[in-house]
Amino acid sequence: MAEVLFYHLTESTLQDALPGLLERSLGRGWRAVVQTGTVERRDALDAHLWSFRDDSFLAHGTDREPHATEQPVLLTITDDNPNGAQIRFLVDGTAPVDLSAYERAVFLFDGHDAAQVEAAREHWKVMKAGGHDVTYWQQTADRRWERKA
């Protein structure tokens, strides 16, 4: 069973939070896949990950490009896992997929978006019912993660 984490964004945007989480995942030696809700979000994250910090970038690719299997981080709008990722990030309220191939799944949701909050609640129920080890993390005022459940 995959470990499932719910990250409730209250102080920063997805674009602010995601790069650090991806860097930590890569630091563990994992490959990552990020499933977005739309092509537009995928493409916006693609551009952002190349330039989110002045002194570095995050090597990645998208599912529209060749060599998806070789990418350390893959941005996709599908539920595929062509790069053999150990961790899956689900954003924009995307529905859970079969997580049996993953060590960890992370649902990131915007606390200022009622639809994403409601989707996260429903996904929580599905993950708990599926027997996953589920935890809930919320941002503090200084943008750190605090475990709440």
C-alpha cells in the first residue's frame, strides 16, 4: 500500500510549494510524476520548473514530449506512469489512480478553492477506505508543513 499524504496549501501557491517537494523526492532517489487537471496547468508548471529559482532549475519533461520514460520528473494529464515513478503528485483535484505501483502519493490542494477542498475530502475517504496509510498536512503561517491528522 502506498503512503498517501494530503498537503493543504493555505499560505502559498502550488507553483511555490511543488518545486521543493519535487526536489526532496529526487533527493530520495525517486522519480516523480505530477498529474494535473488540465493541459494549461501542465504547461504552466512545465515553464515554471525551468525558472522557479534564479540559481537552478528542476530537470523534467511532459507527456507530450519524446523520452517520457527517461524523465526524473514527468508532468502529465493522464494516469500513466511511463517514467516508473515511485511518487505521484495529484493536483487540481485530480482523481486518485491505482496507487499500487507507488511508494507515496501526494494530493496538493488549494485551501482557497472550495472545489479542490471538497475533492480532497472525497479523495481522503477513498484512500482511507482503500486501506492506505493517510496523513493530512497543513501549511503554517511560515509556510512549513504541520501534521494535523
